[in-house]
Amino acid sequence: MKLGRFLLVATAFFAQGAQANCLQKGALKGVNLAGAEFNPAAMPGVVNRDYVYPSAEEFAYFSRQGMNTIRLPFLWERIQPRLYGVLDHDELAQLKAAAEKAQANKLCLILDLHSYGAYRGGPIGSKTVDVRAFMDVWEKLALAFPDPERVALGLSNEPYTLPIAQWAGIAQSTVNQLRAANSRHLILVSGGRWSGVHDWLQTFDGSANASSFASLRDPLKRTVIEVHQYADANFSGTGTACLPAERFQSMFKAINAWAAQHRQQLFLGEFGTPADALCLAALDAMLSHTTDSAIWRGWTYWAAGSWWGNYPLNVSPRNGTDAPQLAVLQKYLGSLR
């Protein structure tokens, strides 16, 4: 059976019992449950030794906090050990189990191909990783997860390995290909480089995210642009001190104006801070500029997960105590269902 016909039939079948809300009109808000993308040097690695998938209780915990979305990072090289090859049976089973846990807790699951625009170090569009190979893995993932109400597709996390304009063209072609195959999923297209809100309008090597993504289009109008933002001095999320909240006012106002001008919708796929007062104020400032539903599809905080330990941005509970950042997030959850 052709992919397009299969997706139409399978989507109709699975949607009958669907409870998740990836296609709902309201905002999608939650966290990144990280772990499946850990230790890329250990390839393929052993699950629960080199990397980990989230437990049922982790999904349940964030659902109880009032969230409706989980962004799940995973590695291209693990799900597809050979370009154009079949999806790895065991890794696919882990992803499907995660989708079932999300569904059981009425959570939309965003499949985040956490690949930085590359496969085994080769950028998409290079001699070793052609663009069609990237489309191939997404066609296979769309086939494996046919229900657009349960699962959304995050094409590539922070594709800094290739020029912005090149990535924008590849992303548009991939959206077109998925729609031609009758995928009806919500698609998240990361901005180029590290997808930062802070430098969205800046030019790098002749191209800027602002110009390269202004004309991104989807015939179904279900593609949104994913951006990231951290609060430390170099905006990387690796520092423990945060810039003043005022620094984030102008950058978010600028990207909001850009999105409104070009009729684009945004999703804040990664953002996070440590838990001191200055950082929590920065966190609040960022979220305060994501409340316009005409511009923002939602957000997922970075990060949560059982292997983070004392990571300053960790929003998983510790010793039965909720993380301080959670109170700021809950302020912006509202009524999601």
C-alpha cells in the first residue's frame, strides 16, 4: 500500500479512540522529558545504561501539574541505524511506548529528532547525508505514528551544522513531502543555527532566520516555527547566572512583531533557567510574551527527566519537592483542556 493511502486509512482508524490534543486550538504547553538523546558517543548504546526513556510516572506527574504536552528528544542514528534503512525495532518500540504513556495521560507527544541537522556528523545536504535521506526518516516516522492527534513531528533540533537558508529550504521541502504523503500532523520547524529568539533578526554568513523563514508555508496551516531561548549571558543554557528580566522584553517583542508581519506561528521549544530569584524573573519575563495565541502555539520547558540530577534547569521533583521553576510555569498554563 502506498504511504499516502496508508496514512489516511491509519489516521482515520486511530483517531476514533484518540484522546490527546496535538491538533487542539488551545496552546500546547509542557516540558521536554530528556534522556533518550543522551550519550550520542555511545552508539547505538544500551537503553537504561547509556540513555533512558521517561517512565509512566514522569508523564503522569507533568499531566497532574496541568500540562498537556511532552517534547521527547531522541537520536536519528538510534531510530535509523542506516540511512534509508528500516527503523530500529527496539528503539521504535521505546518511542511507541512513550506515545502510549503520553496518550494515557492525555498529553500530546512531540517527537523531537534531536539531530542538530546532521547524521553521524554529516550535515543534511552534504555528500554523506542527502536531503532525501532526511525526508525518508520522517516519512517512516509519520507512517509509524499515523495519528496526528496523538503525535506531532519536530523535524530537527537546532540545526547549526548547516547554513540557515539551506536549512530553511530543506525544511520547506520536507513539509511539502510529508503533506504529499498525506501526513496531517502538526509539524515543528526549528529555526536555523541554535534557533535563538535573541538573534532571530541577525545575519550569519549571508542569511538570517527572519528572512529565511518569512515565507515558510504549509497547505494545511499546521506547521509552526520552533524557537529557543535561555537566560544566561551567552544564551546557551549552560550558565548558572541569568541576565536581568528586562533583556528579554525587547527580543520577544521583536520576534512577535516579525511573526505577526509574516503570518507565522511560533513554538518556544526550549527555554529554562536555574531557580534563583533573578533567573525566575527572567523565566517569567519570557513567558509573559508568549500569551498571544495568534502568534504562539505553545511552549515546552527545558528540561525534565530522571537522569538530570542536580542540573540547575531541572524541573523534575527532587525528594518529593516540586522545582521552584514549576510555580512560574503554572502561572502561564491557564485552562488547557
